[in-house]
Amino acid sequence: MSASPASASASASAVDDSLYSRQLYVLGVEAQHRLQSSRVLLTGLSGLGCEVAKNVTLAGVQALDLLDEQPCSERDRGSHFAIQQSHVEQRLSRAAASLPFLRELNPYVHVNALSGLSVLQAVQRGAYSAVLMCDLPLSEQLAVNAECHARSIPFLSASSLGLFGVVFVDVGASFVVSDPSGEPAVRGLLSHISNAADGVVTVHEESRHGLSDGDTVTFEEVEGMTQINHQPPCAVRVLSPFTFSIGDTRALPPYTGNSGYFQQVKQPVTVSTHTLEQQLMKPTLLTEFTCERELHVLHLALEEWRQQHGHGQLPSPAQFAHSQQVVDMAQSIAARLTPPLPALSASSLALLTRLARISSCSLSPVCSYLGGVAGQEVLKAVTGKFTPLQ
């Protein structure tokens, strides 16, 4: 990487094909331009926070503001790859310690460390494309999320809790996704279009159409039913892998021949997400595990325990009574969910107890995985490409 910071500023609007070639293949030039004009606020430079900061910097946002004035500690060195022993001895803030590493990753990105501001003040003063909080208490997340939702700023939070973690995304009440799937628009050869109240399009028998209900298509080179070539995109209803309906075609001339093509037209989709407060007791969960609701109540119980004990502390692995208190809280929370969670089984209680006991540990593999997921969601939020987590 040979660009200097000076040249990076001069070419902020250009796309470096040599640096972003693989990313351009996935996102496209338009989304990359949106990414390069975005400004992201990241608060909470834990091991997880540094992973996200690394991913966002490599992706190529215009600016990344870091906010974390907590001094570096020996504990941070276990999962935070940018913190050195000298940083601990100097009691450097975690944001300041992360700066040199992140700036070396991508000279096109302006990485800054903020100080003397609360997260809410930073959100109110800065024109951010997205705000992300990592490993911070739920009470702080709720306040910042409410402010971001009111300002239509995408909000994300992520927490690494030992052997499990949480990622939350709120892109607002009317977030426009330019390309929900990112898949190339499909095109297919026709073999017939019927004249009916619900006209049926049949594609060539050797290729499936690859469409889904609600997709929109236009038509080209259709013979006989030539007016359909000039109509605006119409929504389809899938009937089979080789047929789909397009609505009333009785006013059109009959289809003749056996040629013509359909072309899928990608349409923007508006999505709406709930605030963190709305999701807590009536959650929409996406997980690779079958015990997602049990993990959710454990997360809430850990946050409740942290609030009761102050200073953002999680249960100590050395104190078995701490984890038992958390599990008792989890059982109480489970009954208040919508819908309520059935009584936890003995095996679920044993699992939650073990997870609660090591929830204060920050493990590099877990941080790496969650950092990848959260970083990907930041890119979705600032580019409008792909459907965000809901």
C-alpha cells in the first residue's frame, strides 16, 4: 500500500481498484463511494471494539472516530492486539493506544480519538453515518440508541460475554436497502406467455427462472405480444421453478414464436427496525443455536447484575455465588418475556450457570467472530447494500 495520507485526502472520492478490488466485486462502485463518504463513531475499544475498528478501517470509510478514555490494563492485553505493555505502563487510553495501529491499516481512512465527550454528546455534535457501541453497559446503549433512532442514525451494539455474545442493529423506521440480496439480476429465455386474467410466463425448459415472489421483471424481444416489451417493471408470483404469473394479460395480443427474454429489475426495499428497548422483552432473535431465548435471558440477567453492582462489572469466575445470582435473575426474566419462556430445564440451568461464570472473560476467537459480524453490519448500514440484521 503506497498511498500517503496527503494523497489519500486528495483522492477521497476516487476508488482505489488495486486496494478494494475484491470488495468492489461484492459491493459495487456506487456502494463503495457511499462507504468512502461515511463517518462512523465507535465507542468501547475493548478487544471486540478493536476487531470492529480494524474491519471498518480496512473496508475504507472516510472517517472513524474512536471514543474510549478508559486506561489500558493488563486485562486488555489478553484480547486487544493493539495494546502493548508500554501503553499499560503509561496508562494511555484504549482509544489513543489503538490509533497508530489503525492508521497504518488504511491511509485513506481518517482515524481520530475523541476525548472530553460523552457518547451522547458525540452523537449530537457529529454527523455520523452509523454509531457502534462495544462491550458497554445496557443502560448506556439504551440512551444512545434512543438518540440515534430519533435522528435516523443507524445504531449497532455488540457485546462479547465469554463463550457467547450479542449483536444488535437498529437502522431506523424507514431505512432504504438498495439491493436486499446482493445477487446478480437474473435473466431468462421465454417459451410462452399466456393470455389470461393471471398471465403465466413459462421459461425455457432447460433453465429455472430463479425468481422469488415480489421480484420485478421487464421483457425484451417478445414476439406477438410486443406491447409487453415497453411496459414498466411488473411484480411476479412464482408458480413453479419454470413458471411465474405477471397479472392480467388479456388486453395484449397473443404471444407467438418461442423467443423473448425476461430481465429481473432490482428494486429498493424500505425496512423498519425496532429500538433496543422494544426488542429487550419481545425479541426477534437470529442465532445458530437452538437455545437462543435462553441466551437472550442470560444476556439480560448479566446486564441487570452489572447494573446492580456498578462500574460495569460482570460476575467473577472465582465467585460461584455470582453466577448463581445471575441464573436466578434469568429465571425471573424468562417469565416476563413476550411470549413467556417456559420453565428452564435442568440442562439449560447448568449451561447458563457455566456461561455466566465466565462471562467476564474476553476471548480472542469470540471477539474475532463477533467483530466480523458487527463490521459487516456497519457496512450494510452505511452503504444500504444487503439487508441488515433484524
